[in-house]
Amino acid sequence: MKTEFRNTIRRRTDGSADVIDCMTEAFVGKLLDISASGLRIASASPFGIEALFQWQFPLPDTLHTDTPKTIECGVQVIWSRADPSGRHIIGARFIQIAPQTRERIRHWCNQATQ
């Protein structure tokens, strides 16, 4: 049985949101799930634990609109592992994100449990 240590509710996304590195403008991976405290992505490359990045991606609640709202956030990689398909699954926590954006993510995640 897997124990959940998260303090915030996470919600899966449909995997269609691209995560982009703000410094290099390179594609990082696909957003798998998100919570008010962090996110999980699928990437073709591994990431070092505790590495810091500035990423951007569309807010999940705007993904299927004509103009998705993109956010920028600072993240720290907490874990990284390869899955059987050869992708790397990366868990990262937010270290810098606008308070109103964090609250919007929290609200979107909580809607899934109602």
C-alpha cells in the first residue's frame, strides 16, 4: 500500500500541457499532475535531485480554452525515476509561485474531490 505524504490535493491532467524551461525555452516534458505545492512531469531526460529550474506551463483550468493562461514558477526537483517505457517521471515542488496562482491551482484541484 502506497502512503500519501502530500499536504495538498493533487489532480491529474490529461498530459497535453507542455512544460518549458524559461531560461532556455526548451521543452522539458509533459505535465502529468499538479497540486498547490508542486507538480509531476514526464520527460525524455533525467533530472538531478534538488536541481532548481524556472518553468512555465498553461494553468490546467485554461488548457482547453482559446487562450490558455501560462504561468511561470520556480521549482526544485524532489525525485526522478525512469518508468518501463523509458520516460523519466519527475516530481518537483514549487519554490516560487504567485500566491494567486497557487490558490487557483488549489481551487482547481479541490473541484475534483467535490
